[in-house]
Amino acid sequence: ALRSRALLLPLTPPPRTGTATLRRRTWPRATSSLSSPPPPVMEASAYKFGPYRIDAREVFHATPLSYAMVNLRPLLPGHILCFGILIAEVYMKRFTDLSTDETSDLWVTAKEVGVRLEQYHKASSLTFAIQDGPQAGQTVPHVHIHVIPRKKGDFENNDEIYDAIDVKEKELKEKLDLDVERKDRTMEEMSHEANEYRALFS
């Protein structure tokens, strides 16, 4: 079990060092999935997907060095994204750009989120995927991990999920660039889902 207290996140992330001691931070438990307030926010610039601003209502879990958010266009129920937090207004473009602490924290966050979402969605497996660089299918230059709960038969051929991730990445990039009204999922739908997931960490 994750031993943590519900704490507000710091206003500014800690400095990047190779010896930083990380303390897990979680959101307060949602009292109602329909009426819960959005999570406490860090500096507005911290919630970005590359150059694109992310609404805090989409974020359901965070640490000093990473955060997890619901997906605009999920492939399967529970498909979320884990990001490295901006440090001094800089976002890490590639996995190889991460410090040791950032690498560890991002993967621990992905693991902890994945375990809870697998149970929540009554799944039996997890797919973790990183597209590191444009030739690997990365469309937005900000390192992130796809975490996807899996069930038997969710794809006819298991490896098709990687092609599907490629397609969704391209669609998401186009959607963010256009900055037009969301058609797949509304902010209300995503906020509701984030509230449900936030409650898993209390």
C-alpha cells in the first residue's frame, strides 16, 4: 500500500539534483465524483504537454517530478499519460534528457498509476509505451508514458495496440494544433474521470 498523506503540491518544483530525496504527493480524496473541486494546482506553466497548456482538471496524480492525466482520446478504458513536470519552464523532450531522479520518479508514477487503474477497470495486464523521438512516433516533443490497462481480446492481434498509439498520437497533435472545440471527449467527461482516479490515491 502507498503510505502517503494528502498534501498540496509545492508552488514551484524542487531544483534538479542527482541526490534529491523524493516525497510522494497525492491529491485529496474526492468527496463526490460529480461535484469535487479540481485538484490543487502548481504554477500554471507546470501542466503542459510540450508547448500546449493542460487544464488542471485533467490531472489526477502528481509528485514533485511527474504527473498523470486522463487522455483526450483513449484507446481503451483507463488509457492515461504520465509526464515529467516542467523544471524552470523547461520540459524534457526525450527520455534520454531525464536525470536519474526524473527517470525513476516517472516510472514509479507510471507503475503506481497502472496498478490502481488495472484494478479499477478489472483488467488483467498493462501496456507501458514510450515513443522517444519523431522516428519512433513521438509527435509532441515532451517525454511521456502511455499507461493502458489491458483485457483479453481488447485487440485482435496484441501488437496492433502500438499502431493504434501511433494513430492517436498524430490525432492528438493535430487536435492540439488546431485548438478547436473538443469533439471526442468534453472537459466535463475528462474531469469526471480524473475525479474517479484521484480518489484511488487517497
